[in-house]
Amino acid sequence: MVTAVRALDRKLLRDLRRLRGQVVAIALVVASGVALMIMSLGTHASLRSTAEAYYDRYHFADVFARLTRAPDRIAERIAQIPGIQRVETRIVRYASLDVPGVAAPVTAQIVSLPEDTAPALNALAFRTGRSVQSGRPNEVVIGEPFALAHGIRVGDRFDAILKGTRRTLTVVGIALSPEFVYAIAPGSLMPDDRHFAVLWMGRKALAAAFDLDGAFDNVSLSLLRGADPSDVIARLDDLLAPYGGTGAVERADQISNWFLMNELDQLRTMSRILPTIFLAVAAFLTNLVLSRLISTERSEIGLMKAFGYSKAEIAIHYAKLALAICTLGILLGWIAGSFLGRYNTALYNETFRFPFLYYRPGIAPFAIAAVVSLAAALGGALDAVRRAATLPPAEAMRPPAPPAYRHGAIPIPKGLDNSTRIVLRHILRAPVRSAMTVTGVAFAVGVLMLALQWSDALDRLVESEFHDTRRYDISVAFAEDRSRRVLHEMERLPGVLAAEPVRNVAVRFRSGHRSHRGTVTGLPAGARLEVIYDAVEGVIPVPEGGLVLSSRLAEKLQVGPGDPVEIEVLEGRRMKFSVPVVRLAEEYIGMPAWMDADRLRRLTREADGIARVNLLVDEAGEDALFAALKKRPDLAAIAVKRLAVEKFNETMGKIILVFTGFFLLFAGALSFGVTYNAARIGLSERGRDLATLRVLGFTRAEISYILLGETALLVLAGLAFGCGTGWALAAVMVSSFDTELFRVPLILLPSTYGLGVVGAACAAVMSAALVRRRVDSMDLIAVLKTRE
Amino acid sequence: MTGRSPGTADVSLETRGLTMVYRSGAVEVRALSDVDLQLKRSELVVLLGPSGSGKSTLLNILGGLDAPTSGQVFFDGREITAFSDRELTRYRRDHVGFVFQFYNLIPSLTAEENVALVTEIARNAMPPRDALDLVGLTARADHFPAELSGGEQQRVAIARAIAKRPEILLCDEPTGALDSTTGVLVLEAIDRINRELGTTTALITHNVGIADMADRVISLADGRIAEMRVNERKRRPAELSW
């Protein structure tokens, strides 16, 4: 039994027990890094494998195209395009719903289903009920999120206005679709399951409702393996152009999939940046503790060598200590990470809807996290272990020379008391170590600020989008263009204070070989309810002459003020023209472009119709207005700004709260780990000095000042640098979110700096209190009798 | 100025029935047994004895570093064995100077700063330079411990101990880590302090030769006072050899 564990390993176990405070502090930092890595990699792997399985099993299409109207026979011509595997023509329209108990109007996207058979592409994952049957034109299948939000069950009915006609629809099935993993109303950013629905109706019923008998207005394709999507899209666009095709997109640009992939990319970014910080700090702490242990064990090392232990055996002994600490951290991190990964994946499933969820992080994230952490720990231990291995036995048996201090390059100001001198000289004597402690604390502040910054940035984003740019309360879109008379009708509706038309035209921008598919927004001169808003300069007047481009779009097209941009209209008469860029505007959401509405109409040669109207509404009259709008048969979609903001804040608020909670724990572990180890090492190195001072008549408070004063000074510096670190981390994260859809502004409110500093400081104070307790229980005589 | 001769001076420190028992595991170690002792003002006492005889334990209790298992210690008539931790700190701060075998200087402070460390918190301290002058180290005032020899470090430790003009100076093997030539310099410093400042001094050594510089020699064995004798002729440290 006694020989089962080798003597050196027995020493290792005792060392671990003796150093348990420090061991746990380091293990927590490692665990935080590992947990973060597993959470993000695991969530990433799970969501990706779920999405892939979902897309595969339910035949998610590869290419999507919209058009105005094409006869069914065109489908055969589409099928002849080389590289196409399957073609599914459809009708996709918008309608408004009147759901009992919901004051605000509900917008629905209605997609046709072949009666009696399953669709060849974008199949439905039925949660309950069945598909629609032929000869029953009022049957619908509804999306599960909407059904859950309203408690709608199979057999329930509600009214819908389809192209001006009120119909009562019966729910026969509840389903999810790979096309609507992230289901958002046109123009919105976040799913709002209460006010946006996806419905599926029989093809014949929908064709009858929208006058599309024998025709279709939407097509999706799957491609043969190895087919070039851009070639297929080019041919498809040519084929559909006469039928009002607005340009096909491949799966990568399909809106739901785009959001999902974007989220996956962000998870990947997070899995790289944050764990790196934690593991680097853990490596430093391992080095700190091991170096100290080895310097206190010089004579033991000498003794072991005198007994005949080899350099390698000594090196392995101390390396094992680092590995043991790290292994503890890895195990804790594995447990926390798999829990957080599962939780996080489930949290994602509230926004991204899948019929099934594979939480299958696989062994890869666990293995990667373990290997990276062990490498970091060994890297941190390397220097200390090498010193132990190369210590000559005779020298190791002699006590080390007293630590050499000299009058340094940085003079200590005169007039300071000697306790403060001790503190300052000690910091200056080990500048690298001091700097690392400062860095560790700075990262703790930074990580916390990073989490808090999201709230600041999103608040600014919401304010910019919903307050500065969109100043209306409700925006209504008509099913078809209406005459200008409709503006007066709108103004006379109850509660409406002002009404202003807006025109959105689908176009392709071109400059040289660069192009972008987007929208030009036509605003009336002097528009007040929707304006061009520059993040820096504020409201920009609608120019008479040319185009205002969002700076992100200008960047993509590589144009600036004065440069011409080719515009190819993708609807109506499909005009092509060139307009100069007048100026740029910095926007956070999308890549918008604006023109004067009249000039846009002249260039597109469209009639003076109105497609969308923005309304300013007296809040007191809102319910009456909703009731009036629900009765109108000509509306396709109604967007209520207040509801969008509420939904955005609710969703983001929850996510931010959860993540800030996680990050508070992680940052706390970081701050605690760094501070505790710094103070404990300080105590170990200077226990003798402190005991001497106690003997000389210093009080406990006075010697605590010397020990913890050093730590406090370093922590204070760390807190100050942390503000800069937080800013820099936020800048890196924000730049990784710079997508075509949105940019996150780099905004850090004073409260974010404050909370970051306070959070990290609390953890530091806690660890200092623990060390102070040790100072209080120090045995003066025992310390003085030992010779270093 | 010479120290007052023993027997005629007032008592500075007194112990009554001092007993100290350490318990380590099942073993009971009796470090001191019923020790009665008086140290008179300005007296220089050498405590002699082999290791384990209890002399360090006695010194630690006299200095307020340790509490006895039973018995009492009086300083100027006040019972320090009844002091709280705060009062003991105050006692060490204002009345006691310590010199250790391993100097215990603060490595991050210069010689002068090490002395100032004490003068900053004491009530009636002399300027640090004056204390260094007493041990003959004014020239080395700006040096850090790592830049000083062992003997110099010990003299700085003595200057640090006496700079607050303590009533009592307790020295635990002050020459233990030094060769005899350097040791003499250190003892001369202690002797000079005793003579010039009238500090009651207790000096532990296991070196019989050093005992000749004392007013009184107390020998300890097995935690008891084995012998107490008054030196008829005190010798100067320079005359000592060991």
C-alpha cells in the first residue's frame, strides 16, 4: 500500500493540498477559459449540426427567387438550366391577420403548399396536425412560434385579409420550416412571434385569392452536387427578368439562413478571443506559483539531486503540479462548459427555431479546450521547471542570496513613509510580474465591460434606428400601389397626426465590377417621419440631385461623393440609369440608399402611386386606429414601431442579462485568481519581513498595509488600465460584428466603466480579505526561526 | 556613563513562576519550568545554555512575542502577561528592541530606512543617522542589505533596535551567524548602547566566552535556571575571544 504511490507523487499531493487556495484560484481561471471555449464551440457545433440535419432532412432549397408573375410552364424551362436538381414553384404573399385578443394588426407571410402531396423543397416539419387538402380552400398550416405565442391549436380559426377579402381560416396543422428558422417580418431585425406569422395554404386556394391561377411568383431550386450557383442564378435571372424577377439569391443570402450563419460566425469568434485571455492569465499564474514554490524548495531540490534524482525527474515532478492544477481546471471547465453550452443552445432555440435540437458538441471542443489549456499551463510552467531542473545540487542546498535591491532608475519620492517605500520598491523590483498582475486585473475589468457594452451599443442602435431615423409610430404597406388619395384617407384615420409616403425600390447598384442588391428609399423633400440620419452629423436633408449612400454601401461599391453609381431597377419597367453620389451617411443597420421621391419616380418611370405610408399617431387613439386598419382590405403589412422596440429590448434584454451574469462570474474568477495569487505569493516571499515588523511593534493593520498595499496598488493600476482594455476588447468584438446587415456602435457608457471596475474590484477585495486572514494568524516566532 | 550596578537598581523586568509547555502531537515539551527572574535597569545580562535549554523561549516571552503556559511577567510593575494583543504590540513598539541571529532587515529598504522604519512609529526616537552613528555605520546609510556584509547588517539591526531608545534590548544569538572578528564589532555596539543609553540588555548565546562582558550571567538547563552569577570583572568585547 505504502509503495503504491511514489514518494515524489506523495509530495506532489501534499503540495497541492498545502497550496489549495492558489490551486483553486488558478483552476477557476482555467475553468472559465475552458467553459467559455466549450460553450461557444459546443453551441456552434450543435447549432451547425442541427441546421445541417434540418436542412438536409427537409430539403432546404439552394436558390431562391421572387418575381411578379410567371406562367406555370416556365417551370419546365427553369428545370432545363444545367445544374438544377429540383424546381419548386410557389406563391408567396403577405396578408394581415385579425387574431382575437391582439389589438395590433398581425402581418403574415403566406406560402403556398401543393395540395395532397409534400413539397419537393422546403418541406414542413409538422409539430401537430396535417397538411392542407385539396378542395378545402380555408385550411392553413401555421408556424409553431406564432401558434405558441397566441395559444392557437389545431381546429382554431381566425380571420385574414387576403388581397382585400376577409376570409376565416381554419388551422389544420402547426409546423416549422427550414426557410423560417429565423422568422422575421420584412424590414425587421428580430423575430416577433406575436405580430408576425408564417402561414401555409393550398396552392389553388392561394392562387385564387391573389389572381395567380396557372402562375407563380416565387421559385426555389435545389442544385446538383458540384453545380455553380452563380451560373445557375445568372441564367435564372435572365429567364425570369420578363416576369418581374427581382434577382435570385443563393442559400447563403437567404434571410433566415443568413442570420443563422452570421450568429454561428460570431460564436466562432467568441470561442477564439475570450478563452485566449483566460488561458494566458492562467499560464502566468501557474508560472507565478511554481516559481515561488521552487524557490522555497531549493534545498529539497538539492537534496533530491543529492539522492540521485535526475534533472528530468525533478522537471517532471514540478510540471506535474502545473498539469494537476490545469487538469482540475479542465474538469471544472468541462462540466461548466457542457452545462452552459446546453443552456446556451436552448437559449438560441428561442430565437432560431428548429424542430429538433442536437446538443452534440462532439468530443472536439472538449479535446481542443483540454489541449490548449494544458499547453498554456506547461508554457507557463516551462521557465520555473527549467530553473528547478538546472539548479546545481550544492547551490540548491545553500540559502539564496538576499534579494538584491538597488537605487533604481525610477526614484522613490522623498517624504514617503518607509512602509510605502517597501511597497513601491517591491513592485519595481519585479516589473514583469507586476505588469502581469496589472494585466490580469485589467482583463477582468475588460471582460466584464465587454459583456456590459452590448447593452450600451444596442441601446444606441435602437435609438438610432427607431428614434433618430424612423420617427413615425406605424408604417403601413399596401398590397398594391394606391393613388395619392390614400394619403388623405390615412390622415383622416382616428389617432393619426401626420402621414407621409415612402417608396422602396428594389435595385442592383453597380460601380465598375462591384455590385450590390438592395433598396433605394424614396423620401419626399422635407420628410419628417423617416429621415436620413448620420450617426455623427444627425439629420441630413433629402438631396434634390443624387443619391445619399450609407457609408457601408459606399465602401462595398468603392464610391464616394461625386462618383456615379449605376442603378438597375429590379421591378416595374426595370429601368437602368446612373446617378451621382451626393454624400454619405453613417448608419448602423443595413446598407440603405436614399433619393428624393419625385426624382426616383421620374427615373424609374413609375406612376405616381403610393406603396407605403408612415404615420405619426397619438398614443391615446392607437386602439381605434388598429381597429380601423384591421378593417381595411388593401393593407399587406402593418409595422408598429413600439412593438418592434419592445420585442427587441425584451429579447436582447434577456440575452444580455444571461451573458452579463456568466461574464460576471468569469471576470470574478479572473480577478480573484490574479489578486489572490499575487497577495499569497507576496505573503510567502515576505512573511519573514512582515513578522519582523510585527516584532518591531507594527500593528496587524500596518503590516497588512505593506502586503496588501502592493496588491491594492497593482489592482488599482489594473482597474485603470482595465478601462482601456475593455474599450479595446469591445472594439475587437464590435469589428467582428461588422456585417452587411448591421454594425454595432462602439459605445461604452460611464456606467459600463464603473460597473466593470466595481465588479473586478469586489473580487479583488474578497481575495485580499482571505489573505488578510492569513496575515492575522501568522505565527511570528515560527516565521522568524526559519531561515530562508 | 556606566550602567548602574546590579542589586542597587530598580527592577525593569520580572518573571514569577514562568512555565512554558509546548505540545507537539502526543509529546509534551517543557521549555520553561517555574522560572523566577529579575532584570534590573541598565543591567547587561547574558543568558547561557545549550540548545533546548529554554533561553529563546524565555526571551520571546520577555519580549511579548509569546505567552507562557503559566506564570507572570512584569515590566515596570505592569503585568504584560495580562496584555491584549494590541497592548503587546504597543509594548514592543515603545519599550523593546530586538536583535535576531539572522538580522531580519527589510531587503527593500536601505540601512537608514530600516532604522527609520522604527523611528517613524516610536514615541521618543532618535534620528536614524544618530542610531547608525552609535554602531559606526553612518557611511553605509544609503546601502541596501544585499550590499552590506553580515556584520554590517547585524549592526544595522542593532541600530534599528535601539533607535527608539527602548528600555529593554533583547538579543537572540546576535553573533551566531558571524565570525569572531565581526562578532566583536557587533558586541561592542551592544555594549556601547548599554553603557551610553542605559538600556537593560538580555543577550542569548551558547558561547561561554561572550559571558564575560555581562554584569550578570544566567545559565539555563532543561528550562530551569541552573546558575546565576555576578561578573566580578566585566571585560570589554575587544578582550573576548571564542
